[in-house]
Amino acid sequence: MKHAVGSKSADLGAAAPGRGERPRPHVLRWWCVSACVVFAAAAGTWLASPVWLRAASDWLDVGQPPVKSDYVMVLGGAVNSRPFVAAALVRAGWAKAVLLAPLPDDEPRPDVPASPWADRAALRASGIADSQIVNLAFTPEHTQAEAELLKRFLNEHPAARVMVVTNAPHTRRASWILDRMLGDRADRVSLISAPADGYYAGRWWRSANGWKAVPAEYVKLLLYRLRYGRLVWILTALAILIAGLMTWAHLRHRSLGRSSTT
């Protein structure tokens, strides 16, 4: 009997790892994954605070106060806000005329609200005469092309000062693009923030339109930096992380809302 007990004790002692033995690789992986999950959950909860969600939107807004200018340029899109802000600047005497993309050759499309026809209709409804609208060289399809269009205009009018109107979350990316495209002439351009279209910027996370605008703008910022900027991979990872945490916070907020109503 004693021999049997002694044998069992010897077997147990052989099976137990020694004090100097290193942890197995799968144990280290498990601890790393667990730490990452805990960190992501803690960061998501932290970023889900309204203070940080509001700060995420505020950081995108780099709009400036109006300055006396020759022209105000309306970037395409958000026809419920951008052209009306441009018209208000002209009526208030901050600018003399509005720079606008020319009308395309095709007919107006009612299913495309961001068309040049809609911008012109908004300007006319706000009291801007056709003589105060200056047609640019071509119809751009994105912000990069709009910056190229403005660069061409400033090459022809080197003394002109221009205010550029776009929505608040778009101003930071627009600023990066304009600075890169215009070079030394970027100091003759001011960005004016138009109100967010379809949601209240101070509580954007409570609106579907806000979720389409703010996280998407972070992704676009990172894609732009991925193509033109430095520290590409760090910024890309950061943008994806922020967008993912915002989405997680939104889904968590919705699930909590549903559970509270049941």
C-alpha cells in the first residue's frame, strides 16, 4: 500500500511543471487575446461616453470665421445647408459672388439631390442673382477634383481670396486636400462650416445620419492619409479602431435601449 501511494505521488510530481519552466505558447496567446478583449471593451465603454463622442465630431470641424473675400465656393453635396450658407455670406457682404460647378450636359435628375441644379435653385431662392454666380471650368465628382478646380481658378485669378463652404465634419479632410493641392496659395482660402445636414452635431450618435457622417469621415481621412500622407499604417489602424469602437458603442446603445423598453 505504501508503495502504491509513493508511486502516485511520484507521478503527480513528474506531471507538475517545474518552477523554472516557461509558460506554454498557447497559454501566452490566451493571455494576449484576453488582454486585448478587455482593453477593447474598456476603450469602447470609455469612448461611448457622450463627452468623447461629441469630441470626435468637434475634432473634425476646423471651420474658420468669415473673412472679407472676393468669392465663396460651394462644395458639392448637402444642398439643404451649403448653398444657403454661401448665399448668406454674399448677402452679408463677406463675398461678391459664388463659385459653382457648371451645369452638366445631361438633363436634371430628380433622384440626385446634390446636383448643380439644386445648388442654383437654393441660391436663387436665397436672393442670389444669376449675375452673382460664376461658373467654374468643369463639374467635379469628388473633393479632390474640386480642389483641382479651385487651383485652376486661382491660377487665373492669383489675387482672389475665396471662402469654401462645406459641412462641419468634412472641413478637416477638405483642409488637408486643399493644403496639398494649393500649396502656397492655400493661405488665400478659408473654410466655412455649414451646419450638419440631417442631424444635430452635438448629439450625432443619436441619429442614423450622424453615424453615416462622422465615423465615415474618419475612415475617409485615413484612406486619404494612406494614399498621400506619412505614418500610414499607424493612422490607418487608429482610424479603423475609432470607427469600430464607435460602431460598437452605437450597437450597444441600441441594445440597451431595446432592453429597457421590454
